Amino acid sequence: MTKQRLLLFFVISISLGCGQLQPGKASHILLPKKEEGDTITDKIPIANRLNILIYNKEGIYIYDGADLAKGKRFTYKKIRSFLISKRMANVNLFVIIKASGSSTYKNTVNMLDEMTKAGIKKYWLTDISKEEEDYLNRWNIQRLPAEINTI
């Protein structure tokens, strides 16, 4: 009797689901409407933001808050100690990681690893803005060797 019920349940489940699940078609997901200028960074106080721009093979450009011009260049060798010191200084630190067109997948994975190793709990990976990409290009930051600096 139990085998018959299981078989009946299986047949009914398959027959009802056949019209809904078709190979090659994605499910439609309803998402909240995105309003103009509504980004996650709008919800984070400027004092808590740390922006990391990844470029070239080993280049890292970091700036606090919204002041792109006051940033500094880094390499992966010194980034962990810098991140740990920033986390200790600001318990509400939120890191925004942005990879430029010249960066590689390896660079991005390495930066995500550094977030874990430095104990950064709140970080977000997003696209680099046109303004940031232009800044890197305008000042030839992408073409210069990285320097070890602190903000």
C-alpha cells in the first residue's frame, strides 16, 4: 500500500510539474523597484566606507569615504596589516571592492581572501564607476608601479 501511494504521489508530482518546468527557461523573479541613484553606498555613512580599486596585476588604490583624490596605492604584500588597522579603528567599517577593466579574476579572488584574513565582515564587490576608471587613467595610476602608503 505504501509503495502504491509513493508511486501515485510521484506520478502526480511529475505530471503537474511538467507544464511549469521547461528546460532552457529561467524562472522569473520579482525584485523591488530600483530607484534612480539608489545604491548600497547611499545607505552607508561616508565615515564608514573604505573603497578599494583593483587594477593591473598587483595594483590596489584605496580611498576613504567619497574623496577619490586622497587615496593611496598599495600592493597585496601590505594590504592585510592596513585592513586590520582600519577595522580596529572603525568597528562599522564597510569595504567596497571595485575591479577595473585591467584587473584579473585572480586579483579579485586575492582581495576577497584578504578580507577574510583581515577579519573584515562587511564588504561588497561591485563594478568600478566611470569616474573612478577615468581617475586611474588620468593620473596614469594603472601604468605606475604600486607604492606602499597609508591613508
